[in-house]
Amino acid sequence: MTSPLILGLESSCDDSAAALLRGREVLASVVKGQNELHAEFGGVVPEIAARAHAERLDTCVEEALAEAGVTLQQVDAVAVTAGPGLIGGVLSGVMLAKGLATGLGVPLVGVNHLAGHALTPRLTDGLAFPYLMLLVSGGHCQFLIVRGAQDFSRLGGTIDDAPGEAFDKTARLLGLSQPGGPSVEARARAGDERRFRFPRPLLDRPGCDMSFSGLKTALLRQRDQLIADQGGLHAQDVSDLCAGFQAAVRDVLTEKARRAIALYLDEAPSEPALAVAGGVAANQSLRGSLQALCAETGVRFTAPPLRLCTDNAAMIAYAGGELLAAGVTHDMSLSARPRWPL
Ligand code: KG4
Ligand code: ZN
């Protein structure tokens, strides 16, 4: 029996996306970002995002159908992000999904966006349950043990900013371009990470919780000190600040990952694996450090390709497929949820 053809929709933050999946085969994945709409405001504006989703989601669906070479009538189920996220955007997706599912007479499945990220390593690498997941992006930062499509244990996460947010703020403070992660990483390559010593918050406390908001305050203070002492910032200063900041984020995430791995290995998984996902997983310094930790602890390291580890609809279609296989479907009462912890 062939797997059902699933249409996935995602609109919880600033990416409008549609995808078509059959089993683990991604037939199409269309993502329309909104960076240009929010750039002048220095962050995502919920009203603007909601309007853009409402205007673009149907085009995403059309493009995905064309890319996959299928018709809407061939779709067997519609999966949609039902939260957590910016409510106007989530509503756009849920309304469209309800209309499509009703019109086509096929099942509707509401998916938790975080579950979409967390199940992606099964789509890309066929990971077996249970595996350990580090979700690290502009909006998320948490360690999860993924035991099933609806069975997640959160071991800890950030108590304030997500690391991507900290990278973005650091870039802003140093006059570098957005998104901050890639520009800070590029400058850090020419920097000396030992010149400025930034704090490693919460390492003195047990558990897997993290904090990143103090880092940008430390960076701001260091930057202002340099400006006061020498009348401005030299290119080398910026590189050294970037390197020091990146090293602090990497060290905190790696040390907390060590603790998360210890908790996870207590469950004696048959094929232990750590997967990282989210935009910050693109950071080479962090990847290298996590890879070394995995080699040391005998855990397989995987990271989905970036296009599937940042926001996309293929992960929503995949998670929807797993839910559908477990007998989960929703009716017209499916609501959009701004908050929805796993
Ligand atoms: O997953 P994502 O595309 O969107 C969500 O936040 O959901 O992640 C975007 C974040 C941004 O904050 C960006 O600065 C960060 O990921 N990022 C990076 C790198 N590339 C993207 N952070 C550190 N190093 C990178 N190379
Ligand atoms: Zn996300």
C-alpha cells in the first residue's frame, strides 16, 4: 500500500510554507520568508506577518502542487501547524487547512510546530525512538527526549532568550547585518575567543536549563568600555567580541548537552542518537563541539539539512503523517493555539 499524499501548511512565525509528502519522500517544499517585510522594524511584527501569511499561503500551495506534479484532488490529508506561534499567522493556516480538508473531503490534522521540528530527524535520517533532540533557533531552545510522535520529555531549556535571538542582538550591537547568526559566525572566524571572557550562565546549577540574556548585557558593557577607552571599535575588536560571545553560547549548550545525554542514556536506548535542529544548528563551532561530545559519549550525531531544520512545511506534513498513522485527526473545532508546550 502506498503512503498517503499529505499536504502540510506552516505559518506560525515569519515563514509561509506548503509541502507535499508521501511517506518520507518530500515531493515539494515551498517556503516564502518575510525578512524584507520586517527588516525596518528590527523584529517580526505580528500584524504584518499575519497579513502576509493570509496573502501568500495559497500561492505556496499552488507552487507546491506544481513542483510535485500532483493535483489538489490527489491529496489524501491536510496537516497544519495549529500552534504555538503568532496567533494571526497560525489562524491563517488553520482556516485554509479547514477549508481545503472540507472541500476535498479528506482528514485534517493539527500539528504542534515544535513536534514538527522534533520529528524531523525521523524524516531525514529515519531515527528510531527514543532519541535526544536539541532544538536551537531564534525562537526555541530546549532539550527533548523524543519517545513517540506524541511522547516528548522536556529536559530543560532557556529561561529567557533563545540563542538565535542572542546572536541577532549581538549583531545589532556590533553593527553587523541580520540575521545575526551567520554574520557573527563569519566575524568570529577572524577573532580570538580568549580575549574577552563572557559569562557561562547557569553552569553552576544542576539540570539542563539555560540563560542567554545576560550574555548580551556583558557584550554591551564590553563594547561600551572599548569605545570609552579607545574612541571606537576596531575591526579586530568586533571579531574578538564575536568569537568570545560565540564561544560562550557554544560552551553552555555543549555542557548542558552533556547533562542531557547522561539523563537520556539512563533509558538505555538501543541506538543512542542526538539530533540538533533550528537555525543555530548551522553554527560550525557549535556543531563541532557537539559532534566531539557525541563521539566521546558513544552517541550518534545527526543534523537535518538546514532547509528542513529551519521553519518549513515538510516537517508539518511528516508529523501529520505520523499522527494520522496513530489514528489522530481533527474536526472543525481545531483551534489555533498561541501557546502549546509539548
Ligand atoms: O530556525 P530559524 O530559521 O527560525 C526560527 O527562529 O524559528 O532560526 C533563525 C535563527 C536566527 O536567530 C539566526 O540568527 C540563527 O538562527 N542562525 C545562526 C546561524 N544561522 C542562523 N546562529 C548562529 N550561527 C549561525 N550560523
Ligand atoms: Zn520553528
